[in-house]
Amino acid sequence: MTAQLGEPDNLVLQARDVRFDWSAVPLHWIPGDPVATHLINVLHMLLPAGEEWFVRVFKQAVPLIRDDELREDVLGFIGQEAMHAASHDAVLDHFIEQGLDVRPFVRQVEFFFESMLGDRGLTGERQRAWLYERISLIAAIEHFTGVLGDWILNAEALDEAGADPMMLDLLRWHGAEEVEHRHVAHDLFMHLDGRYSARLRAMAETVTALVSLWQRGHRYLMAADPIVKGRIKGGVRHIRRTGRAGLTPEGRMVAASIRRYMRRDYSPLNEGSTEQALAYLATSPAAQAALR
């Protein structure tokens, strides 16, 4: 990792063991606000399949990396993403135990990543081009995970609203690691491809897919919630109200981050603070529980 803007040098990425106990976490872990709760809960349905896909794609890219430091970063990234996927899978099991059956929507997400974005049985140059295309998509997605990681580390409104501390720790542990490794996917894309046109195309495709998945996922959760029972309609339109309250990321903030990504001189190291991320990771209750 290249130090920039006061970032720590010689940082070695590694997967951290964590322990979460979901037994006492309520279904509406933001008290009195199922809409905001489920806007964030969409993450739990997208991340396991998405991050397992990241791992599969990056494993294919490792033999093509010609830089030893980048190779080590990619291997560290793979370890962290695998741990993230497993941790969010446990949340989905907790939802099912509480009567919120997320499995039908999760199967759709798995189909999207495994079939639509899978290997396709290609060979030769077409196989390599498809690998590079998927790496460009992961780089665009990782821009958002880094931005969201920085947001959750600073989302004091969730604490003030009484959000469940176990769920907040999961989100902040994960968000901190996303900030920590936010440069890796972009660095890999630039190392193997680096075309500005490919970066712009990947961002356009990523925004389209994420907005669709988030809107459908939120509507699904609001309809399937055994407490709400469909009385409140879901959808990303709720982001305006919850964003103003600081309970979810504001749309304007996300849009501004997209504009930054589209700059030719974009650097993910300008998003968030590794120092802040490492400080949280050093004190995360789940990480401390694993050490004990």
C-alpha cells in the first residue's frame, strides 16, 4: 500500500476473527424505525453472495499480478471478504429465526452473482477480457463499500437513536475493514487494465444494478417483515427522510462520491481514514470477544 495523505505505510491486510451473539438483537434494531432498519438490512442480503463472488474473481486474478506488494494486498483482501460473507450469513439466519424469511430474495441475489456474473465457460482472450470486466465492476462496488464504511464509522445518529450495539459493531467492524482495504480493487484494476472508459462503464453498470437491487430488496423486507406485514411500502424513496435523520447515507453524499470516482485522478485513498478504521478495529467488541 502506498502511503498518501497521512495514511500509514507498510500496512499488512489480514482477516480478523470476530464473535457476534445475535440472540438478543431485535428484528427492528433501530428502535421504532423499521424503514431505516431494513434499508440497511438489504446489505445483509447482498453481501454474502457478492463478497463470495469477489473472492472467486480475485483468486483468478492472482496469477496475473506482477507486483509482489499488490499480490499480498489482494490475498489480504480475499481473506477479509471471506470473513465478511460468513458474518453476514449469520445475520440472515437470525432474521429467519425471527420470522423474516429472506431466502427467496437471497436466492435471486445468488443467481445474479453466480450465473449472470459467473465464469461463462470462456477461454483464452475472451476469458481474460471477462475477468477484467468483472474486476472493473468490483472496483466500482468497492468504491461504495469504502464510502459506506466511512459513513457508518461516523454515523452518530444511529447511536443516538438507540440502535442495537451488536448490529452496529458488525456494521462498523465490516465498514472499518472496507476503509482499510478500499484501495485494493482499484489498484488491481489499474494494474491489469486501467482504461478510463472501462472504469466509467463499470460505474454506470454498478449504479444501475445497486439501485435496482436495493429498491427490490427493501420492498421485499417491508412486505415479508412479520411485524410490519406490508403496511408500509418499501423502496429507496425512503432514503430522503432517513438520510436527513442521519440513519442512512444521504443520497447527495452518495452522488457526490460517484462524481469523485468519475474523475481521471480519482484515488480511493481520498475516501475515509485508515487511521480511524484501525482505531475502531482495535476496540471492536466482536474482535475483543474473539481474542477472549
